[in-house]
Amino acid sequence: MTEFNLNILEIEKNLSKNKILKNIVYFKKIDSTNNYAENLIETGRASKGTIILADEQTKGHGRKSKAWFSPKFVNFYGTFIIKNEMSPSDFFYLTIISSLAVQKTLKSFKLEASIKWPNDILVKKKKISGILTKIIKNYALIGIGININWNPENSLELRDKATSMSKELRETIHRESVISVLLKNWEKEYFRYFKNKKRLLQDWKAKLHITHKEVKILSDGQIFQGKIVDIQNDGGLILDTNEKKTVILYNIDKF
Ligand code: BTN
């Protein structure tokens, strides 16, 4: 496949309609868009509405500092910086908003995705996208990675666990279109939070592929086995264990 940088002008054309995500800072190569955004905030140089985009990440990472494979020219790696307008008990809504935005974006490209709690987006049970949110000072960071044109067959380690849009659709996907749709969808979901967050939570739960299934979870070094019965508004996973106890889990190592 021919290798191209992202056409930022094309994405910017669509930004004019946006109310929150307004300006792009683009890198051909960076350690991590999240690290860059964090540094902007820590050094007082951040402005709300900034989207950090990169064509390649050398230290892309996800939850629990797990590496996020970020080869050049094929995928989406981006971090949005917004003003934090949520109360601490609602921080998990940033993940809810972002997962639904990704799920809807994939749907508009005719891909059915489900959400694996807390922040994985799956197609046919394989990971296609991951989300990493963080609150720093009075800003919120939303880091999103979507596998678009990457071929998982090239990675022995990931080919059984991960997929991409092009693999599922059997064609090369125009990355700029995916990104423009994602930015629009992200804003829509964000506004829904202020209008009707109960409905947003319901929609998100409807897309979760785990609810009510028997699972084995490693959390803070302890194994829990049981059925997931619900998710709390703050993102906590409610598990009815086989020992007839209800536990709320936040910190998951493996499941
Ligand atoms: C996860 O699955 O645990 C979350 C993965 C998040 C990856 C994205 S790619 C853009 C941004 N920069 C990073 O280093 N991470 C996020």
C-alpha cells in the first residue's frame, strides 16, 4: 500500500462546524499524543478544543501503561483536550461518550462494534479501538486509537486479538473521513451527556457485550469469578460472585 501522511486540511475543512473540537496540532511522529497533551497542560500551554493528531507513535500506550501499537500512516492516534466540565463522580462518562462515538463511527462505515468494559471497542470479539481518558488540572484528555488500515496479520502477537476496519471491510479506508466522522460523533455524544446522561448510559450499556455473563476477573492481584450484573454510574463493575457476594471492581488487570 502507498504510504501517505494524513491530509490535515481535509479534516480541518469539517472542523469549522464543530463547537468544541476546533483546532488540530499534527505530528508525523511523536512518542504519544496523550503525553504531548499532558505536557501542554502541565506547562500551562494547553488550550481547550485542541486535537493532537499523529501519523505514528513511538510510545503509544493504553490503560495500565500497556503499549498501544502505533505503526505509521495506517491508523488514527489522537488526543482531544477539553475543559473539564464534569463532577469527579461523572468522569467515567468521558469513556462512555468516547466509546459510543467510536461505535457509531464504525457503524457509519457498516461495522457492528460492541464495547468491552471499560474502554475497549471490539469487532467480532477482536479489539479495533481503545480509549484512554485523564483529568489533569481543569482539563480533560481523551486519547483514542482506532485501527483503520493496519493489517493485523503482520503481527504475530496481535493477530488473534486485534482487528482493523480494512481487515473487516476488505478495502482500504479513507482515514480522513473516519476522523471527520469521529470528531462530529464525539461532539454529539458529549452534548447528549448534558441533555440526558441517563439515556447515554443506557445506550452504552446496550452495547456492552459482557453484561450478565459468567466471567473470571483478575483485579488488584485477586481473582473474582461470577456474573456481571450491572455497571455503576461511576464506571464500577458490579459482579455477583459465585460465593454469593456482590463486589464493585474498578481496577482490572485481566478479564
Ligand atoms: C487502551 O486500550 O487501553 C487505550 C488505548 C489508547 C490509545 C490511544 S492512541 C492515541 C492516544 N495516545 C496514546 O499514547 N494512547 C492513546
